[in-house]
Amino acid sequence: MPDSTRRDLEAGIETDFRRQMSYGDYLCLDQLLSAQRPQSDPPQHDELLFIVQHQTSELWLKLMVHELRSARALLAADDLAPALKRLARVKHIQHTLTDQWSVLATMTPSEYAEIRPFLATSSGFQSAQYREVEFLLGNKDADMVPVHAHDPAARDVLARLLGEPSLYDEFLRHLARTGYAVPADLVERDWSVKHRAHDGLVDLFATVYAAPEEHWGVYETCEELVDLEDNFQEWRFRHLQVVQRTIGHKSGTGGSSGVAFLRRALDLTFFPELYEVRTRIGG
């Protein structure tokens, strides 16, 4: 009688990787899995959780930057459909990043206190990739570039992004090229300055939302952008909650005021007109 508790290897399954690429080879797992280097002395059990949480977040941020850059380039080429596919993937990445906070939240204040001294002045605020995402979405701030002076490659990437159109800028330029009445001062401007709410753009979007079936591609893109911002705010709020339950109102390791600093970020917006237009809908 066959043993139903056993699964034999099939004849065609590769098992000899002395001359062939293995799973570990392709993913550089030797390198990846040796990158977790706890600093605590004596060693603290929960430090590995803290490191893995933040390293995996950086990997997801790397993919998000990749997708946002591609979406921006596609909008610049007036290729809307694949740009929307990229944004759909970004939304899934955002959900994953937000869900990860629940794992870190299992670390109690007492457990975090054991590893916090070994973080020294390191802080998530210093994440260059996080700043890339914010710049790509339009939250430009020249003061953030010198924070990365110690890492010339990261500093140069941010300096370039600061002077380039954001995803939203390219969407507005796409609209202008396809016949929509985008205010001229939004089509060509100083891209290093954060976008400010513009009444003329609210008028344009009010027209789109009044007849979505006539402007479906634009209407769908507007809603995708709102999803991105909602997801980003959810991530920010979940971050704030985890920090508050872990350290209360202590200052952050990087010198910020901690929870108060994170709370102020909840007032930031990428696409103000896409929220303002909701006041106009339905009279």
C-alpha cells in the first residue's frame, strides 16, 4: 500500500547544483542572509526582528521606486494603460509594507528598550529610498537632500529627483498633451518646488468627475492616485501607532520628537486637487 504521508522526489527534479544555478545562487542568499548583523551586547533576542523588519521594508521600497519610475516614464510617453498596471502593483506593495507593522508591534516597550541603545543615531527618517518614494510622488523638500551627504550616490539620486517632474506632474503634462485645460503654470515650472493646490486644476477634475464615462482613463487614473495616497497615509498612521505603543512620547533615535514628528506627516498631501474635487461632486 502506498505511503500517503510521504512525497517521493519525481525523477525529473534537479538535485545536483555543482555546475548549475540553484535557487540560492539566483537570489544571492549567502549574501542576503548574512546581512543581519545584530549590534547588541549581550545579544538580545528581538534585535533580529527589528533588523529583518527594516531590511525587508527597504527591499519593498526598492521595488516601489522601480515601479513608480516606470509609471512616470510611461505617463511621459502618453502610455496610460501600462502606467496604471504599475500603479496597481505599487498599491499591493503598500499593503504589504503596512501589514508588516503588525509584526514589529509584537515587540514590547521592555524588549525594545534592550536594543534601542545599540541603534545609536540610526533612524528610519534617514531612509534614502523612502525619500525617493516621497519625491516621486511629489513631496519635494530640498532640505532632505543634505541629510544624505554621507552617501554621495543616494544624495545624487535625490538631487536629480528633486529637479525632475513627479508622477503627478507627468500625469498633468499628459493631460495637457491630450487636450485637457491644465493651467499652463503646472505644465512647465520649477520641479524642485512641491506642487501646491491649484483651483484651476480642481475645475478640470470637476469636469472629469461630472462625466466619468466620457473621461474614463483620466477618471481611473485619478482614483488610482487617491488609492496611493490613502495607502501612504495608512502606512504613516500605522507607523505612528507602533512607535507610540513602543516608546510612548520619547524622542526618536535620529533626534526627532518621535510621535509628534510622525503625526505632523499625516497633514501632508501629494494630490490635493483630487481630494478637493470631492467637495464639488453632486453640488
